[in-house]
Amino acid sequence: MNWAAPAVEEQMNRDGTLLTLGKGAVFVPCFSEPRREPEVAVYSRSGRLAAVGQTGHRILLDSGTYELQFGSGVTERRLRASARVEEGHTTVVAPTWGALLVETLLDAGAYIDGQYELLRMERWVNYGRGAGFKDERLQDIKVWVLPPGLYRLSKVGESYNSLRNYITVQINSGELHSVELVFDKEVDGNLIAGGAKSLNTRTRVGRHWTYGLRAGGNLGLTQEVDETALHQENVLLSTDLRTRARYDRPSFFGINEFFLQDGFLKDKGKPINISLDDAQLRSTWVRRLNAWVGPYVRGQASTHLFPNKVTLDTVYRVRTYVDTSSATRVDSTLDTSGSFRVKPSFFPVSLAEGAGVNLELLTRYELELSTQLGLAAHQQISMGDYVARTSNTFEKSVSSYSVGVEGILTGKLRLSTRFTLDLRAEIFAENAQPEKIQLQESEADFRLFLSRNVELGYLFQISERLDQVANRYPRKHSLSLRLSFNY
């Protein structure tokens, strides 16, 4: 069993719901965590809503036969199951469905709140839009509960028949599938890779700790003779190391990760060139107070291992300092040639810390509303490193520090069986000053399912620019009519 949740029997033992006199219960197993999976609606034989509950918890009912509706998507696409409830007994629904957990990240390994669309390929059924989260909010990623089948994960806005920006994944009954989507940049980036997570966690010590290791490398040798009879040879070596230690129990969640990526290129007759050098350590811990609130703390350190040099005919090194006699800023320029060390080993070091709280304000099927509020601090420690101003001009870096408050509001509204609305707004206040509150990003995504093969969509996006620009609030409207046909 590849569930993140324990076995069904242990789930039932953990559930504190008691069977009261005259009542029975129905139990829908959870593949991950109840708060991350869609709610369960229970209807009587007459079609009346009898109860609403969560997977992984008993739902108390009177004796009788009921229809359960659960899973992802609009009402007509949700899963259905029948259950017979008897007084004093708990009826367990056999898990004939599958689940999907999607994480979005950059090609350098950092998690982002990337967005995607999920479609079932056999019938070209659109299940809507999903999103990953950054490190401090990994525990809030919603899990798709889906019928078995072949699914397509696409970049938002790509057509059903597009030959780019998508991957496919097979969902099997009774299994939780974890998938990574890799983008080349955080905003409007292309989906460049993806698939099942190859970093598998294994239990080593204690029942709540799991560990994982992924290591790899590549060695390439190229020899070329061009049209001028010029011989060229180069050797390319790249390495990739990722480790993870995860702690997960009902009231605590912690994840600690280390990433190391290096790439080296050696041309014949030239020194070794470092093409990639990234090292990052991340740690996130969350205390789950109850089903709707969970404060978090996080920390992150990013640096590199090897010195970075450039070789130019002329290099201008600029150092800015304050002239004490005149109290003015002065640029001091020094000309050099040949090899110039831009960055020493391990510097600059970028540090980030954060603390905040995740609030699940509302988790009804018709309306989901959540918010994340946090205080973040960033430091960059410089020591002998330079930042490029132009191709041959470098300025000596100085250490910096900043702090700010961020807030994110997300919501999903489902009206009837054919209309959905996804909302998202993100703000940031530099130095925690209210007058510096900036609307970093906001969008509203309307979807009207006219039929199984026709969908009308409208996307409104707006952000705020604080610098001197003609339009402080750039915005974008997108109207689309999406058609699909499968024979």
C-alpha cells in the first residue's frame, strides 16, 4: 500500500467519533489526510442530504441504505457508492478509486505555487485547475480523489490536443500517486518535465519518520570537426543529490530537505567551467491544532560550493563607499584583466525564515476558502563576491536584510453541476508597513461546462506595480471557448 495515511484499521482506531445509541456509521478511507481530501456527502434513498463528513472519519447515520457522493470535480463528476448502515456497526466503503497528489517546482528544485489543469483522457473530462504551494505550505496541497483512468496534467491555457506543456499519469484503484511538475520559471513558465516522484520515502526509525535519497549523474564526451577542419572536444559532468527526512503524525508535520546540483564543462585547451552549482537546505514544521488551523515555521539556506571566475580582456570592478568628509556616495573603479573571481566558495549565502498560520476558513463542497498569513525575513550575507552590472563591469556586493508580511487568500465556488469559480489573491507588505501593502497577484477563473465537449472560460488577472510606471494596475482578460473531440 502506497498511501500516506495508515491502514484502514488504524485509521478507524484513531478516529474519536463514538457510535451513539440508535446510530450506525459509514467510513470512507483516507489515502492522505482528511483535511486535504474532498468531503463526503451522504444522501438517503429519497435523495435528501442526510449528512456531510470527511474521509478517514466515521459519519453517524440512522440505519438504512444510503448513496455516498465524494471525490473531485463538479457534482456530476463525483464518485458514487452505496452503503448499508446498521445500528451499532461501522460500514467501510471499499476503496475502488485512486488519489493524486501534485507538487510543482522549478528546475532548480525550489517549490512554487505553480498551476495546472487536470483532464481525464478517456472521455476528455476536465476536472478543473489545481496548484502546488511553496515550502511553508506543502501540507495544504489538496489531493485529487478520482476514478481509475489515464489523466493529463497540462499547463493552464493549453488546448486538449497540445503537443507541449503536459504529462500523463495513470491512476489505479486503491493507490495514492505522487507527481512532480517542473516549470522553467515561476511566472508563466513552461512545463518542461514531470512524472511520478522518484524520491521514495522509506521508514527507518520510528513509525512517524520516513527518509528518502535520490542521487544521480551524467557524463558526456563530445568530439567535433567543423567545416574549417577545426577540432573541438569537451567533457560534460553533472551530478544531482537530494535527501529528505519527513515527520508526519496527526498533530505534527515536518519536512527537511537538502539539494545539491553541480555541472562541469571542460573544453580542450581551456580550464574547467562550472555551469551549475546550487546547494540548498530547507526545513518546515507545522503544528496542526485542529482541522482548520495549523501554524508553521520554516527556514532555508542557499549557497554554492565552488568559486566562480570569469576570464575577460578588461574587467571593471566597482566598489561603492561613503566619503566621510563630504557624506556622499562614491564609486571606486579598478581595471583588471585575465581571470577574475566573481564569487568565492559559499558566498553569497541567502537565508530565509518564516512563521505564520494556515487557516481553512471553509471546506464545504460548494465553497472552499482558505488563507495563509505569515511573517518572512530574508538575509544575504556577502563576503568578497561581486554582482554583474554589465558584461564586464562588476560591483562589490554588500550584505542585506529585509522583512515583510505576506498573505494569500484562495477560494473555490461550485454552483450547480456546470459552473466553477477559482479565486486567488496574494499581498506583500515590505518591512511590515501597511502603507507598503502590494497586491502581488490576483486572479479569478470562471468556467462554464456547456457540455461534455464544450467549455466556456474567462480568466481575469491583475497585479500592482509600485515603481514609476504609467499603469499601476496591469491587468489581463482572457475569454476562451474550448472544444474537444475524441473518437
